[in-house]
Amino acid sequence: MNNWKFSLSSLPIVFTVLFLAGCGGGGSSQTAAVTPLCRDAREPGHVCSVLFVGDSFTHGRYQPVRTFNGQKPDDPWRPPMVIDENYGHTGERAESKREYGPWGGIPAIFAELAEQKHLNYEVHIEAISETSLEKNYRVASDVIARPDWNGVVLQELSVKPYPSSLTKNPHSDPPGFWASVQTIERAVHAVAPTSSIFLYETWTSAELARHLAGDPAAPDFHEKYLAALDELGDANLASYQCAARRDGKIGGVAPVGEAWRLAWRDGLANPDPFQSSSLPLLWYGIKAVNDPPIKEPDYHHPSIYGAYMSGLVLFVQMTGADVRTLGANEQAAAHLGIPGDLAAQMQQEAWLTVKHVRRAAANKHKNPCKLVEDGQ
């Protein structure tokens, strides 16, 4: 295993929490087993409706992820398609012409996995690029607080869960993130009391880690960069876990960021895009031709590999299903162009992250909220 955790004294906050266990469910045990969403989803005639709320970390931004299996709201639904609730809207819910839809994104990967596991899930997406949960709810509350949903997945604007003292970014606002989670949870449960709310803990941006690491020309830049990547990952996970704990009625935190870190540590993916490597990047990177076109590498949004890992972790967390049984012939990976042997390895990493790795350090840190609040 590739162990790359270092000390970074130059950072304003040092978080020591690693692989924190879930703390949703109103203060229940952090090692509680995953409660599958819609236990009757295998039975004929039973359909489980799930809404994903977020921004470009949910829709994926780039092709082939962004429009993967997306469809317009007025089209007849059929699995494993994803209904794009914002398609065709104007104003604050409008989708950029450069990021045309209908969007499927990471929810579509989830839907493909459900289809192969013979689970009857109807999947919807309500996502707005570069948008916080607060704004999503303000402009699309009629979609989010709908009695139809058996499950709702919430993904916050990428930098918002971090302490501002760590990022030096004015958009970092953990209390605002926690408040948005509670606002949406209460609104959803007011109209759908049995709905399960999940938080989608995303990954750390390599661009942000590079900014915190300092001079790229310095001889110790690589070590500082990897340390910054870990510090940010710790802070992000703690903030998502704190949001669940403070609210008390969250069904679970899907630890996607932790799965990315495990893939880096196990040598499955390259954690440092600023050094050459034959390993795949979980961030997008760059291609000569893309939609929308980019002139510089994007080490912020997910590549096909990062998106696939995200869909796997969300699926395991929300359904409890063993994705390892899908193996090298799994169809979402095939459609995205991911080699079968790599897809099987990623399935293993996603399963380990949700089922084993987080729980290995369960209760090591009793209060993730304090870790974040101390940094405000």
C-alpha cells in the first residue's frame, strides 16, 4: 500500500481524523450496518424514487459522464435512465449551453448499477453548476420537497464544507452547509416522513491542495502537496459527518472522498497530477477534444474513473448491495470506457470503503464537529 500521509506544519489546521465512521441516525452507533433504501425494490410493481441534489460534482460536467443516460422530464421513464428535473428551465435553474443536457451524470451510474442488481429505482437529478445546497433549495424547493421521494441525496458546493481558515476561501462555510442540510431534511420529511436522506461526501480538489502546498518549484512540494491533500480530505469528511450528527435524521454519509483516498493509497490511481504517472486520474485532467472544451487541466471535476468510483460508493452506501459481484463485465464501466479489470478493482475499493475501512477506526474520534468548529 502507498502510504503518503505527511505532517504539514504550514497549514493553519491539522486534522488527524482518518476514515471517520458514519454518525447519522440521530446519534446511533457509528458502526451501525447500512440500512438499505427501499427493501422492497426487488419486488415487481415496487419502484423506489430517488432524487440527487447537487452541482457539477453530481452531473459530472464533462462527457461522457454528463449526459450519460439522461432524459427530459416529459419523456417516458425507463430504467436505467435518469430524469433531469432542471432540463428546459430558464432563470436560476437554467443549464448552460456549454453543458447541455439532459443530464445523467453520477446518478446515471447509480441507476445502471441498480438495473444490473435487479433493483427497481427511478432516479432523478436536480443539479445546478457551481451552486450550494442553499441555492438549490431556494430555487427548486418544489422539486426537492416533493412527497414522491423515497430517498434524497445531498451534495454541497465543493469548498463550502471546509473551514475557511484552512482554505482561505470566502465560500467555505461549514455552519452554512450544516444549516442547509437541516433545512432540506426538515422540508423533505415534512412531506415524505419515511424518506431517507443521504449526504454525498465528495473529494478534495488537487488544485486547492496545490495552492495550500506553496511553491511548485520547491524541492519538498510533492510531500507538502500530498499532506495538504490529506488535511483537506480529513476536514471535508469531518464536516459531512458533523452535518449528519447535528441533524440527527440523516440515513448515512456516502464516503466518496474516502474511496478516492483509498484508491490513491493502494496505488490504484495517481494522487498527484503534477507528477507524471501511468496510473489513471480520478480528476478529469485534460483532453485535446472535449465538451465543453478546456484549455487547462481540470483537477477539480471527476474523470470517468472518479465518477465511476463515486457511483459505486453511493450505491453501496444506499443499498448495501455487493458491487464486487458485478465484476469486469459491469455495464456502466463498459459504457464509460473503463477497462473491466480496473472496474473490478474499483468495485472492491468502494466496497471496502463503505463496509470495512471506515469502521476500522470507528469511535476513534467521538466528535467530528469539534474538529471543524475549532478551525472556524
